[in-house]
Amino acid sequence: MKKPELLAPAGNMEKLRIAVHYGADAVYLGGKSFGLRNLADNFSTAELAEAVVYAHERGVKVYLTVNAYPDNDDIGELLHYLEEVRPIPFDAYIAADPGVIETIREISPERDIHLSTQANTTNWKSALFWQKQGIRRINLAREMSLEGMRQVRERTDIELEAFVHGAMCISYSGRCLLSSVMSGRNANKGECTQPCRWNYAIVEETRPGEYFPVMEDENGTFIFNSKDLCLLTYLPELAGAGVDSLKIEGRMKGIYYVASVVRIYRQALDRYFAEPETYRCDPDWLEELCKISHRGYTTGFFLGPPKDIDHQYHSSYIRNHEFVGIVEEPLPDGAIILEVRNRIKTGDTLEFIGPAMSSSFHEMKEIITDRGERVEAANPNQRIIVRTAFAAEKYDLVRREKSL
């Protein structure tokens, strides 16, 4: 049985470094155009080239998203963009629109193409069609069940990729018109404003200005929400079904999310393939996933049609830990330069998290800036020197438990 690739999001260069540091086998990222996360930081052409060099030097593959659906007026810009990135040795492009796929072949015929989930592949006949078109890999639609994945694997030789973690749209595999209608930003061109996450109420037509909540708590009403996908407990089944790549959603998410999810799935995958006979999903991994900002977890369509409990009606995000800093550099004398991302004060207990599920705690009895000043608190963008009883690596993240 082949060990699946662990594919992580990289919304910018910092997130790419974090994904690599915590164990991703491959990353997917976007340029400034034609990806489906145009509101993320994304990469300039020069940064794309830098990202590929950085990843390849560390044995990590890089896939470029070109999975937007262009209009006629966009074709000229698409041609220019693909010509501009053509010299960069990406391992594959991710595309969905047949016109975009054809254009990629005209400009970069040597480039492998992965079919985006936006193409909505939900059956083996579609998969076989795309295989005949020379597509290297298909990212199966989130509507696909485990049994459906097995059937595709039995009838095709194409590589299969499946989302295993992260946010899900309320509509058919990301084809959503809410953003276009309500904010004028086209989700299928990478500009989704996520109106499914907004607060809503009912207004009766003869009572304008009177808002009736559907169901709410102190955070608001969330009638369109889906819980976040989490298939951590089903990695053996995914591998057994012949899925070649396990994809984590989240190019818009922060580095704490990327680090936390990647390191957990990395540990689980490695453990399973090292000890398949005795493997069990460690409850600590699930507990770790609950320390990330999330909307509750669901298996989506993986085990069959979702139930009512898969929809999140009651609240927004669950957050019980907060990211406060990143290790910028370990010093020769054993101290650490910590870049502060969220206010840290004396008396705080910080948790340093590294690859392979390493975790160490440190109480901030004093705070010394990189200028040697003693302060009671450090604010975002400051650098402080921390002396711990344990070693830490560059790019290790630091968090603390939120007070109730």
C-alpha cells in the first residue's frame, strides 16, 4: 500500500516555510491571478520562483493553482500570466476550466496538470474521462464518499487526491453565487467574501426593520454554516482506498493553523505506516485539533450523506488557544529570539510546539527585549530573548491557553 502524500496550503512565503518545517510532502500556492484565493497574500512571480527553490531544496513539491473560471475578457491576461510563470519548475498546475487546461498545454506542454475540486468529479466515469485527457491527478469533489473513492480507484489509473481537513462550502464543491450576488465578488474567480459565515435573520415583508433570529447565541446566527471537515480518524481507510494525496484546506488561514494541522496529520500518517497492525488514532491528536480555531468537526460526505449535526447553527469559531509567537532564531548560548505575534506578559505560561508533536512549556518570569530592556509585556512585532530549559528550532510556534 502506497503512503499518501501530505499536501498543505501555502498562502504566502511564511506559511510555506511553516508547512515544510512541520512535515508537508507538498504545498499548493497561488500567484496574484487565476487562483481561487485571490484575497490571500499569494505570491508575486519572483516569490513563486523563490518558493519553488526553497521547497525543492528540502524535497517538497510545489503545485500552482490556476483553477479560476475566466471570462472571455480574461483570456489575454491568462496567456500573459502563464507565459510569465512558464520558466518556474512547478511540479504541477492545478486547474479546472477546460479552456485553462488547453492553454496550459499550449504554453507549458511538459507541465503535469492536476484537476481541481472545482471540476466537481463525483464518479468514476468522469475520472476516466479526465484520465483520457491526460490529466495526472484528480482532486475528488468533497461530495465523494469513501465507497465512491474506492470505485474510482478500481476503474482508473489516475492519481487521486482528497480533502481531509478544513473548511467546506455550503454549495456544490465550491460553486457558490452568494458572494457574487451579495458583494459583487466572484467566488469562482478567487474573490469569495464568505457570506455563508455572516449573521442572518428573517424579515417578514409586512414588518420591515423587524428581525427574527432563526437560532442564535451570544455570537450571532449562522444558518448557512458547515462544520469543518476532519478525516484524521480515517487515514487507514483513505490509504486503503488508494488515495494518493491527502489535502489540507486553508490558504487563507494563519501559520498556527497550518503548523498544527500539518504536524498532527504527519504524525498520524507516519505512525500508521510504521505500525499498521497496531495503529490506533491517538486521542491526543484529536485533542490537539480542538486547540485550533475551528467550527466543530464533521466527516462531511465521507461516510454517506451528512446529517443535521454536520451543520453548525449555534456559534462561530471555537478558540481555546491562541498563537503568540514564532521562534525566529535559536542563539548559540541556548537562548531563543522570539518574534511576538500576540501580546505576552510576565506570568504567562507559553507552550512551544514543534514537528513530530513535540511540546514544551515555559513560564515567562521575566521579559527581555532583543535590545536588553526588561519590560512587563511584549507587543506584536517586538522581539524578545527567552531562555528555556529545552531546545527549540527556527519556525517552532508558541501558543498559550486562553483564559475563560
